[in-house]
Amino acid sequence: MSGIMTNPVPPEQQPLNEFTALSESSFFAWGKAEGWQFWRVVLCIWLGWSVVAIPLAMASFDPHKQLAKFLSATGAGASIGLAFILLRLFLGWSYVYHRLNSDTILYEETGWYDGQTWQKSELELAQHRLIANYQVLPILRRIRSVGLVVAVVLGASLAGAIF
């Protein structure tokens, strides 16, 4: 043996494979979209949650008598639903970002009770950090920015529904 240790981390727990799996998953892949493609999905999710929120808002406010409060309550409900989706999206990409950026990998060989640690080689660490900083970090920033916009819309909607 030439002193080079093989990577003992199971393939499905290797950060690069986790990144690839997340990139190819139907739920998380849209986080990589840019421009109109990204915003189209955000808008569709918000509109989908609006459909769910409309009956709830109607139970609280009569649209014929309190249209502004009804619309505000609907917007708040849709924003809450979108916020949960964005949170899940952010947490998934954040997990992969930290796994790629870390110099050590925590992994499980057969179950939760036998956790091990593996030190990345310098070459692997450099490759992973490039992916983390140039592919994953922009996704996280975009999701965080949209999350802030949703938080502002939610706050304004709640204020409109309450006052």
C-alpha cells in the first residue's frame, strides 16, 4: 500500500454525491434555477398556498364587507406556506453546503450508533469548497433574500388583517 487511504464514507453520504442528489431531486433542483425560472416556481407555490388560504380567510373575513382584510389574510396564509417551503429548501442546501465546506466528514457505517469521522484530502477539500462557494452559496443567498421578502410580505399581510 502506498500510504493513500481510501475514502471509507459510504457513497450516499459523500458530500459530492449528496450535492449531486440534491441537484437532481425534483424538490431541491428548482433552487438552482435563476431569473424568471426561479421566480415562476416561487409564484406558483405562493398561488397554490393562496388556494388553501382562501377558505380560511373567508371563515374569518367576509370578502364583500372586509375585502382588504380578506386579501391580507389570504396573503398571510400563502406567505406562511411559502415560508415553510423556502425553509425546507434552505435547510437542505445549507446541510450540503456545510458538508462540502467542512474538512472532516461525519458518517455512519451501518446505523446511527456507529458514527465515524473522515478527514478529507487537501485536493478533495479544495474541490468541495469551490463547489460550496460558487454553486451552493449563491443558491443559499437567493433563498435567504426571497425569505426576507416573504417575511416582509407576511408582516404586512398580518398587519393588514389585524388592523
